[in-house]
Amino acid sequence: MAGTLSVQKIQGLATSATPTTVEIASGHKISGVSGAISVPGSIVQVISGITTTYTNVASTTFADTTLTATITPKFSTSKILIIISQNVGSDRDNNSAACSLQLLRDSTVIQTQTYISFIEAGGASATKSVGPWAVTHLDSPSTTSATTYKTQGKITSTSNNGTARFQWDSGASHITLMEIAQ
């Protein structure tokens, strides 16, 4: 006979050897619609993004790097773990040059790092520096609406013909978003 049991709380028997454990018999499972069951600390969903679009920023104002991903959290209490590996570099004709990067949730800056790719002054010859920028950030967006995470970059000075370069030679940059239930 099928039926519905409605209760506010299920807990183990106080007289049991393990009173804080509710046992599900072998071969049985608890199921529900997407988002109906939440185990604190568990990964609810994973979203990833990749770009190979070669993007140059020769400005001291932050501009999009084309690395972006959007997640719609199932729970407003969830945290979003953001993992980024960005292909980033800088070049210059003379003097020092460096680029800065920032991570945004929609239009809100949630992390900024300066001097990601740095070239020290050393003469008038053109110089290049390329490497990955890796970041891990735990965010609390407090929403169940679609949320976009992206990176922006800039060069620290344009007086030396410096340029911040992202996905240099079409090298891949990656972003992974993991919703963690609380």
C-alpha cells in the first residue's frame, strides 16, 4: 500500500545502539525532485566554462577577458566554490609592466589581484611574460537566481606600450563553479 507520511523530523530510536542514525535498508534509497534533498557539505551541481579567445587589454581600466560561467543555485544558503586557471601574460616595449585581474559575481567585484604577470624594467627591448593565474574563491551569493562569474583584467601602465594578454596564442582558460549545500 502506497501512502504519504508527513512529519517534521525523522530521527533514530533513543533505545538504539546508534540513536542518531536513521538506517535505510539495503536496496532502498531516499529520492526527491531536484533540489528537494540537501546534505550539508555536498556538491549540488558543477558548472564549467572555457575560453580560448585571445583577448588584449592595453588600458588601465578593467575589461572582460571572455572567461565566464553562469550558475543558478538550487538553494539560497549554498556557497559557490570558484576555481579558475586563467592563461595570462603581459608584454612591454620598455620599462616595467604588469597586469591585474579581478573576479566578479555579476557586476560586483569579489576579488582583485595585482601584478599577476610582471616584467621588471631592464632596457628598451620588447619583453613578454606568460603564465597561469590560479585562484580558488568561496562565495556566498545568497540567491537562487542565475549568477554569472567572470574575470576582468587590465595593464598597470600604458606609458611603456604594455598590454595585458589573456588566452595568449589561444591558450585555454578554465572556470569551474561548484554549488556546495550548507
